[in-house]
Amino acid sequence: MSLKDILDVSTDNSLSGQKWHMLRQSIVKRLLSYGNATIAELGSELQSSVPTVTKAVNELLLEGYVVDMGKITNSGGRRPSLYSINPTCAYFLGIEVGRSNMSIGLQNIKNEFVSIELGTSFVLENTQESLLELCSLINSFIEDSSVNKKMIVGACINLSGRINSMEGFSYNFFFSENQPLSEIISEQLGIPVRLENDTRAMAFGEYREGIVDEEQDVIYVNYGWGVAIGIITNGQLYYGKSGYSGEFGHSNIFDNGLLCQCGKIGCLETEISGWALVNQFKEAIAAGRHSQVVLDEDSNDLQHHAIIMGALNLEDSLCVDLISKQSEKMGRYLSMILNIFNPELLVVGGDFSLLGGYVLLPIQSALKKYSLGLVNRDVKLKKSNLGHRAGVIGACCVVKERMLSTLINN
Ligand SMILES: [Zn+2]
């Protein structure tokens, strides 16, 4: 039993065989796209008789594509059964690769995690060894889960930086001219792989499973070690021509002469980001300011976490002060994004969002001050509610959307 089999073309070439396959396929697509249904609803929507749909549903029940959810409650008469796609008929793997750790999760078709591991130690280096270790960690995770690899329809791997998702190339990590990275990893894992920019996947995760309600025009800000935005317009991720949209952190903003990690001077990240926060903290200490937080220079973990935790848990005045100043600046430059996109919702995610009001209030106040009144009136500001799981959830949502839309629309 594999979802791909039923959504693929029929192997039976007879006319009746083809028609029967199409009906079964239509039932599965209907349940996948619009949720549970009764036999009567399926018959009416698919313009097929009740006995024919009943026979097809019974077959799908026996084969494990569909499950009986029990009788529905209605006002009277005979209560019909409600049918659903079987949550275990397909699985999706989501992987978030950070600089010093990785997170990985396996979801069934109903977006329920059957296995998840957050923050596994992994140092991202631009080497063949690092790539092979990543693949080996993913393969071990799959082996340790109770799911047969054949049932995993696809995997999505989030990486930071420039990712061309359509062609499967990553330009910041593991770049190879000869073969797309998605293909290289797919060969190692034995399942189809899609690459996605980390911020874009997180934005999509918020849209599908997180704080986004009914809004269709959403800007998601990943405020962490680096800074980027994910753009959702009309309910769709916006990629740009080659998939490099959203590099807000590398906009030339400051005339400060500071070198950015991208090699340019004066990017937004040089003053507003996790790595800028670490530099600002060290400069303040060198200038004689006091803090309860001591940065561990030997730690593999990113040092901005220590400063964020210092503000959150200790209310350390230097940490709070630096973060408030950054967030006020962040609000100021996000006002440009509001003026350009006029979104319904602005979601703040990434490590800084853990701080709630310390970050959101200065952003809100600066947005009010610097964006156009009419534009500002349209937008709600919210904090991500997916926390550290945002990347993995986003990756699962992206791969599910892509794989199913390919199968359903073929
Ligand atoms: Zn830059």
C-alpha cells in the first residue's frame, strides 16, 4: 500500500479498469484535499451512485487507504459513517539544519508527529564529511522510527542562505556544480528530497500549523542568528525568480563600515541580528558595563542564546537594554516591509521571539512611528507560537504540500 500507487496512472488498461481506478483516485483526492466525508457526500460530489461509491470505499478500507471514523451525529434517522484518509498511508520527513545542531521530525498525513528529535548535535561545515554525517543522522532517525522508509513520500531539508528549491541547489552550503544537492541527499536517503530556505519553511509552518489564522497575506520575520523574511501572498509562498526572495537581513541599511557575514558592508544584520547582539554585548562589557551573563567562548552553541536567556530568565539589564534597542531598530526597518507589502499579519519568529514583549513592544511602537498610518492600521503583529519546532513543522508542511499537489494535480 502506497499513496503514490493510487494517485499514479492505472496499470489496468481496460476502459472499466481505468474508470474504476479514477473513481478510487477521486475519493482519495477528495478526502486528502477537503477532509472527511460520508458516502452520500462523496456520491454527490463525485457524481457517482451510492452503491458504486460504497463498493469503492469498502475496497479502500480493506487496502488501508481509508478509515471509518464512526457514525456521525445528526438529528434523526439512520446515522451515516464518516470516512477519512488513513493517517498512516503516507509520511513526510522534515529536517531543520542549524549551525550547531539539527532537528528532525516525521509526520503522518494528518500532520501528526510520529517521531521528533530537536537539537541533535551536528556542526554544519561546508565539507563532504559534514554532508555525509547529516545523511547518516537522518538515516539513523528513520531506522529508529517505527515507519517503513517506503511509506515516506518525501523529505524537506531546511538550510540557511540562498536555496534554489526548484532546481535543488544550495549556494551557501554543500554546493556542487555537477549535481543538485537535493539529488545527492536523495541518493543517500533513498527518498525524494526537496531543499528549502529555512525562513521560508518556518513561514509556511506558521501559515499551515501555527499562529496564522485566516490571513492570506503574511510576512514572517526570522529574527535569530541572522535575519530574513518569508513572504506569503494569497496563501502561497513567494519565491522570486530563483528562490532568493526574503533576504531582508542583507539589505544595505547602515553607513557603519561594519563587515557582514555575506561579505558586504553595512547590511541590516550588522546591527540587528543574533551575531550583532554578541558583538554589541562584548563591546559593552569592554566599555565597562556590567552583566550577570558570561559568554562561553568555547561553546559550540550560538552565544546570542546566552544573552537572550539572560534577558528572559535573569532580566539582566544590559541584555534587556541591547535587545530593546535592536528591536526598536528592527521595527523601524520592518515598517519599510509593511509599506511595500501591506500585509494582514506580521509574525515575529526565530530565537528573539522567545522574549515576547521585550521584542514585540519596541517593534510595535516603531512600526506605528515609521510606517504609513493606513498600512499600519491593516496589520496585526503576533509572535510565532511554534517555538523551536517551527523549522521541522515548516519542512513537513512544505514537502507535504509539494508532493501532494504534484500527485493530486497529475
Ligand atoms: Zn549581509
